[in-house]
Amino acid sequence: MNFGKGVKIFWISPISVGVICMVLILGCKESGSQNVLEFPDQISYNLHVRPILSENCFTCHGPDANKREAGLRLDIASEAYAALKESPGKHAIIPGSSAESLAFSRMISSDPEEKMPPPTSNLKLSDQQIKLIEKWIDGGAVYEPHWAFVSPQKAPLPKVKNEDWAQNEIDYFVLSKMEEVGLDPSVMSDDLTLLRRLYFDLTGLPPSPEELDDLEENGMVPEAVIDQLFQSAAYGEKMAVAWMDVSRYADSHGYQDDYYRTQWPWRDWVIHAYNKNMPYDQFITWQLAGDLIPNAGKEQLLATGFNRNHKITEESGAIDEEYRVMYAIDRTNTLGKAILGVTLECAQCHDHKYDPISQKEYFQTYAFFNNVAEWGIEEKKPGFSKKSPAKYPLMEISDKDVEELLQFINMPDSASRVNRLMTGMTKGANYNSLLDEAKVLKVAVMGEPDSIRNTYILERGAYDAHGEKVEPGLPASILPFPDSLPKNRLGLSKWLFDEGNPLTARVFVNRVWQEIFGVGIVDTPGDFGLQGNLPTNQELLDWLAVDFIAHGWDIQYLLKKIMLSSTYQQSSMVKKQHLTLDPENKYLARFPRRRLKAEEIRDLILASSGLLNKEIGGPSVKTYQPEGLWEAATSGRGNLSKFQLDTGKYLYRRGLYTFIKRTVPPPNMILFDASNRDACEVERLKTSTPLQALVMMNDPVVLEASRVFASRLLKMDPKPERGIAYAFYSIIGRKPDETEREILSNHLTSFLGEYSDDKEKAKKIVDVGKFPLMDDIPVEKHAALAQVITLIYNLEASITKA
């Protein structure tokens, strides 16, 4: 197997995958037991000590005052140094003297009544951890503020030995870390590989054979390619995919009945915002508080659909207030995870056990989202629709609005699609509501009620257990909320983008890095708090964050800066040195190979075969899935109780537009780790299972694309062997080498022989999907070439960004 330019064909059976995984698991267990970290010369509280205390001590001696034992708090220096209330004259930690520090004495005690953590906790400090704490105390027990709660600063570029390798500032920081551990960077990628990488990272689509030919003829200028791709409408679609996960966008309400919803105009606004390169601060402000901006127009109002994307119940027996509180909690937690990168949700029922965030501060944050004009149960309320548009929870898009909205979202025919949805539907309340939508689209947006709703701390997080009344505010440990800002969502947005806020820029920069390299500089993108992992290169993260702010929160500037670095343009070829010194590629001495996202796999197949419908925006589409899936998992009520396959060109839209029913998400996408959109998700799982191979070998999308591609090639040239190289070039982005040609040709010969003898079998091979068949093509040639193309789609190189 060669991970370099000439990626070789290989296929591993599902059984082999299972055996290999078992061997790796057992090997990891065996080697893990012998893994001992080197003892550092200098002990850092943040790097070495705090993770130990956080894991073993902070549950009982941390920020949560309600669960704090013996009045001892170890996460704050002044508290840890203070005299113990229950042991007069004694101190938990005495800087410079571990022998006199009672906390350390309890850690090394052999008495089960004295030992900390107590044996009943099932926690135990290792000898190395005890030695680290001992050395830290003897060295002065210096506490350091948590790195993520301190505003980032631009460090000077580090000195490196191989300066010639660096193309921009990013490379100095990356190379410095490489050199520290004895790594050398990889060679640069060849032009074809780099072009394909750029296309997938900026459009989510493969380059066409014509674009590849142009590259070979005229050479590669990365900056020109990047600028060209920024101008493609497909750029906004690619960027929107990740934001759909963050924003928990779906096409149904969720819960048992899981009715249809029309939030897709908001999704189209997101595509538009990325395509016009809206600055990140404006992008977020409009989504959080567009309705509160002075003289807000329809576009700002539509953007606020972000915070109405959550699940909504339509169950008649539901308690209205209980669900209304749940929606406000969802928005609060989404703010924490998506924009601040902290686990605010851990403070919903009690003070946060690890981060300095109190339950009161949680509900002060919640207060910004508690004051929204909505009810817990989705239904029409008398008089509600008479409110002014700026205070309106449903934005109506009628025929007269289309001309204005066409400026920023695509508004296809809002009526024929809805009428198709209604076909065969039982008349009733849902039928009538859809009948209304055939004329007027309703998009859930944000709006303030006429009077301010009181907010209380909810004891134990229960919706009806009102405690202390609180005003809107935010965690002081991040940045105190100034009195000068309005206590509403617009003030919250200004706080997020205050120059002193330490998290907002870091969190977004980290997630962009994650989208490109597969793993963020902080590999816990939703948790920059004390329980989150430390950044692999904090100086780089901070430099990028400050630089991003200095350039006006310009997303395309950030992407271009990363993509013009040598770090990005390296080969993904794995050398023995890499596996020995950095098997997980934390130091990026090679470009990380990763499987394409679920949406990108679909898009690759459709684009390369010529099936892709490139229409931008519009209602989501229902594509192939196993029969009876919705019907088996439905309450039998509502307008989505029966699955109705889309037809014609709508079947071949990009993965971004696939209809997401929350209770039954698209199975072929879920198997490739797509989100079901129940809640905010900032990082997808990365799995490798036999079921993924099953999808690639049997999904109607793959099989239909293969036979359509084969028919196109046979129309161009009736000799099927001549189409193989073109298909390979279109799908993988390079021409096959001699070995690959021979393997594929042998398969073609074998298939031709099989289908010439059994034309009925050949007919079954090409009789898949809704796209019209070409009857004038010999069926044995058609089926044989389609099978070879399916084989190419199933190659590891086809669905991998290298």
C-alpha cells in the first residue's frame, strides 16, 4: 500500500475489517499498560497539575458550592492556601512545602479513612501523579489562570531551523513544534492532489476532468485557484454543511409526531451569507439578534431562524411551560457549545463542578433567550399573528416578498413542492396548514414579547421550581457583562465580539482548522474549559485568533491564510518517522488523510457521474431509502407519516439538501456519521464500520450513478475499455497507473463475459434508479462498465481527501 502520489487499489472485506480492529484494540490494551509519561523538568499547573486535580478532586473541592466538602476549594489559589475551617492552624496547600500541606498528606495516606480521593470514589492517583503534585507544591504551588479564559495575544514567530520551508506565519508555529520532537515535514503535494484537496475543502465537490486537464496544461497557482473557488456558489453550500450541524437544522419538528417544518429559507440565507463573505461577527449577530437591530429588514429577521431550529413539540398533552423552558435551555446550551466552546449545560442544575460558572450565571445567560415570544406547543394562538413583524415568531414569505428575498435566497416554486407533499394525505388540521403554506411560507424566527418575562434560577433545573429572580448576565470568569450594553440578545452579541472576550475567535478559528485538518488545535471543540484538552499549539491558535479579529472577522481571509501555508500543502504520504514519533499526526508533519463527509460522498458520486443538479437553495428533497422506514417509526399522525420519494431532477441534489426527519434521519448519511440534528453538534463522530462498505456497494445512488456514468461514456465511445481511464480520472482526480489499468481492465473483461452469457442478469444490473435508461446501448457493455465504475467508487482513494 502506498500513501503517496500513486495510491494503489485495495479492498478489505468487512470480516477483515473486524479482525484488524480486534487486533488493534488488543494491541492498544497491551501496549497501553506499559505507557509511562516522561517526568517533566518544569511543572506547570495548567499542563500537569490541573488535569489531575480536575479529574480527581474538583467534584468535591471545586466550583460547585453545594457539593463542596469540608469547605475546601482547590481550584482557586487563595482558597487552597487559606487556613482550613475544620482543621485550625492547618492548610491544604502550603507553597514550598508538600510535607506540611494537608491535602498532599491525605493523598499519600495509607489510612482509608484519611486517603484522598477516598477509595469509595473509585478514583486513585498514580505514583507519577503524586510525584507531579509533590514537585509542584515544593516548587511554590503556582496557580495559573486557565489559558482559554485569558484573552489571546500574538506571540512573536518562533525561530526554526528550516526557514525555507515556511510560506507564511502558520508554518513557523507548526514547524517549531515539529522540530521540538525531531520531526521533518513531508514533501509538498503534487498539483493534482492539491487541486482536489482545495476543491473539496472550498466547494465540497471534485474538480472536473476539464479542470484537471487545465491544471496539467497551465500549472498550479494555489492563490488563483482559491480566489476562483471563493466565487463559486458551491462555496456557500460547502460551508453551510458544518453550520447545519451547529445550528441543529432539520426539516421536521422532532418528538413523537415529528411534523414537517419550512425552515429551508433560513438555510438558504446561510448559503448566501457565506457566498457574500459576511464577516463572522455580523453572521452571528444577525442570527442571535437580527430582529433587535435598529431598522431591521426581512433578511436580518430571517437570519434569526438559527435560534428557532431546535426541536418543537406538537403533542396536545404536553405542558406548555415545560417545553418553552426546554427551548430556552437549548438556545443557552447552543450558545455555550457553538460560539463560546464551554459546557454551560453543566451548570443548569447546580454550580459547574469544573469550570468557574455558577448556576446563577447559567440562568443569567438563559435570561437572554427566555424573553422570546413563543409557546411550548407549536400551534396557533389567538391574536398572536397580529403582532408587528419585528415581534413575530413566524415570518411569512408571500408572493409579494419573493422579489425582495430573491436578492439573497433562491425562492423556487415555495406551491408545486407543497402540493406534491399533500398528495394522498388525509384531510384535517395538518392538511389545512399545508394548504396555507402552498401560498405563504412560514419560517420560525425570533421576536421579543410586548412585556419582559421574569427569569428565575430553576432549582435542580426543573421548569416549575422557581428560585431567586435574576437579570440577564454572563459568566464573569469569561468576561463580565458591562452595564453599558443592553440586557437583550443584541447586547449579548456585542459582548461576544468584545475585544476582551477570550473565547469567541479562538473557538471559531479552531473549528475552521478542524474542518480542514480533521482535528482542531483543541481537539475538544465544544469544551475549552478545565475538562477540555489543552491545545496542541496554543501559540498558533492565539496568533490565528488575534489575526482573524484584526482582519475584520473575515472567514475567507482565514481560509486563504491556512491554505497558502506549507502545512496545508504538504503531502499526506506517511513515513516511518511519522509513525514512530507522531502516529496521531498531532504535529502535522504530513497532511492528514480523512474520509469525506457523508454529504461530500454523495456529491462526489453525483458530480462525477453527471447526475448532479446544481440548483442552489430551495426545499429539502427526499431521496432513496429502504421502504417502510418512516411508516415503521411513526405515530401514524402528521404530514410525515408516509415517505414520498421525490422525482426528476430533485432526486439528484447535493447532500446539503437531503430531507432530515429527526426521528428517522437518512440512513445512508447516518451510517457515514452525519448528524440527526437533535441538538447542536460541533464535531462529528469518526467511525469505520462494515456497514459503510455495505452502503457503497449497494446504495441506489451509487449504482444508479454508475450505470448513468457508464451510459455517458459508451455514448462518447462504444468501446467500454476506453471509458475506464476517464471514469477513474473523474472520480479519483488522477489517471490510473499501469497496474491499476490492468486490474480494472481484467474486471471489465470478466464482467463482459458474464453478462454476454446472461443478458437478463445484465438488465437487472442497469435497472436501478429513476433516471431514464438508454435502450440503444448493448446491455452487456452497459452493465459491465457500470460494475467497474461501482468498483472505482468503492476504492479508499475515491472517498478520501488526501
